[in-house]
Amino acid sequence: MSRVLEPLIVGKVIGEVLDNFNPSVKMMVTYSSNKQVFNGHEFFPSAVAAKPRVHVQGGDLRSLFTLVMTDPDVPGPSDPYLREHLHWIVTDIPGTTDASFGKELMSYESPKPNIGIHRFIFVLFQQDRRHKVSPPSSRDRFSTRQFAQENKLGDPVAAVYFNAQRETAARRR
């Protein structure tokens, strides 16, 4: 088992959201104050309120990527009947750049978990060419697998996730 995939399997990202895949590109997700996302690390929702910088290390400027961010634990991890909730989609991201160079298809929605600890997953797909990606009709009941299939994106090339839970007033101080 790949060291890159192991935390995704343990965190049930592979299985519940993604099928097994072969990571072939590096993706770095960094929120303000240089808070880099590592698999399974926890962030306060206030620390991830603003859109992160997502840097793609791989391919070349002719390579194009699509980024999807979802929460598979809505409304709560024990009964995620709205699985998955879509937080962000960016398409046509040139390789060796960051998501700001792509086309934002669905604007960034900051994480606001209500019940329990939620996983927030960033998935990167390599596009075979520049093509029109269809936006979903709703953010709720989104399926990363179905979205990739409908838009002919193939298997993911990178993924990373973090955990977050509701902040109480005491935790924000």
C-alpha cells in the first residue's frame, strides 16, 4: 500500500468518496497563515473560512487539472444522508501553477460543520484536454465519482483531506 494512499484509506476517503487510484501529481493546499493541509489534521472552521491556495506540482503548463472540494459527512458523520456536500470546483488549472489560474466553476464555500467531526476532501483530476465541465445543479448530494465520470475526468491524480468540527465560543478565544 502506498504511503500516500494509506491515510486516505484509514480516513475512509478511499471507499466512501473515491475509488483506489494511483497518485501521480503533487498537490499542496495551504490556507492563510501558511497552514498546509495534511491528511487527517484538524483545522478550526475560522482558519479555513477563506479560499486556500492550491498548488499543482506536476505536468507542465499544457497539462490541465480540475479540483473538487467536498464534505462527505453532511449533516453529520453518523448519518451523512446528504453526502457529499460540494464546497468548490475549479477547472482548467495549468500544471505547475495554482488554482487561481483556473476557471472557478463553483465558488468556494467555507466549511461550517454543525454536528461531529467532518472530513473536507480536495481531489485533483487531470483533464485530457480543455473542455467544458458541467456544473452540478446542487451542492448537496454531490458525487465526486459521478461528476468525474460525467465529465470524462478519469481517476484522481491527487487527494488530501482535513478534519473540522464546530467551534464553540470558548474554542475561538
